[in-house]
Amino acid sequence: MDAGLSLHIPSAKIAATMVLYLIAGLPLFFIFVTFLPWNQDRTPRTLSLMSTFLKGALVFLPAYLVILLVRSVFGFSYEGLLLYLSLLQHDHLVPVLAGLGGFLLLQKRLSISGDDETIFLTVFSYLSGFFGMLNLTDAFSASGSWDAYALFLLPSLRLATVLLVSLLARRFFRWEGTEGVLFCGAAAGLAILLSFSSLFFRINRAGWSILFAVVPLLMAISFFAMRFPRVLRD
């Protein structure tokens, strides 16, 4: 499956384009989703969603200290199972749990009705701001040593994470007590799955890496289209 496939950056021009995807891909997707024809009588106004996006970006600042602390404590290993566990905690599990932890602390200050569209848009806006900042810090911290994983694969995995976790949020609405724990548990399970894409990249199994990235992203987009068909038709 991996014959003829490569995830190396072939040229500086392509690398520059992929840097733009890393930095701007998630914010631009947030803008696209925000300006879809949602039900204006029930959903938050655009300015409110942008405010939630900025709150996610601001929550990222203290959360990033937690992420850095966990990374320094557990380090990084390049062998066998430890490689997978390192990628899991470094790129997926700790960031998503830090992001959701901040959201659970913040959500009581947000005006969130039980409407399906409102729940999705609120969580999506917050996570877009949070992971958008994470992508931005990755762009600077990896500057000069970029590869296709940092520039394309990981941002795509994070986009899938933001979409899928936002779609799951309705199932655990109110996110208090057991529901909050289950919400974080579902996000952790998603992180465990997506980490296989990172693992396959690091062990030079490009085809499997792409598969484990593209399938969840297509599933996320498909679930979004099935959950909110009206906004895509209008």
C-alpha cells in the first residue's frame, strides 16, 4: 500500500503553501462554517461566535504551559510502543484534554441553549480558536525543520478532531459530572485512533498514515453534512 507514496516536501514552494495551510487552514474553515445559513433565531450571532473563538485562543495560553509541562515530564521515545505513546501524548491526547478542560471551566460563562446548532457552533468556535493557536505555535517551534507531518498531516488530524468533538458535544450536553467525564473520554478515544496516523508516518508507512488521516476527516465532514443538511442546501 505504501509503494510509490512519499510524505517528504518536494519543493520550497509547496512547503510555503503548506505553511499557510498549517497557520490559516483552521481559522478559514471556522469562518466558512460560521457564515453558513444557520437559524438566526436560535443560534448565536456571528460576533458571539467570534468572541468564543477568541476565548478558545486565550484559554490556549495557560493550557499550553500544561502541555509543555506534560511533554517535559514524559519526554519522547522513538522506539516501538513508546513511539506511539509519545505521539499520542505529544500531539493528540494532552492537547485535546487540555482544550476540553479549559472549555469545561469556561462553559458556565457562555450562554448555551440546548439547540443542536448552538451547541455545535459554540464548541466548534472554541476548539477552532484553541487548536488554531496550537497550530500557530507549532509553526514557529518547528520553523526550519518542517516536514509533511507538521505542515499537512497533523493540521488535518486536528481539523478532524475539532469537527468530530464538536459533533459529539450534543450527546454529553451540560458537560457536568458524569457527562463531562464521558465527553472527555470520547475525545480521548478519538485521540487514540488518530494517533495511529502519526505512528504510521513516523515508521514510513505513508499509505496507512494518509488512510488514518483522510478517513476520519471525511467521516467528520460526512457526519456534519448529515447532521446539518439544511445549512448546506440553502
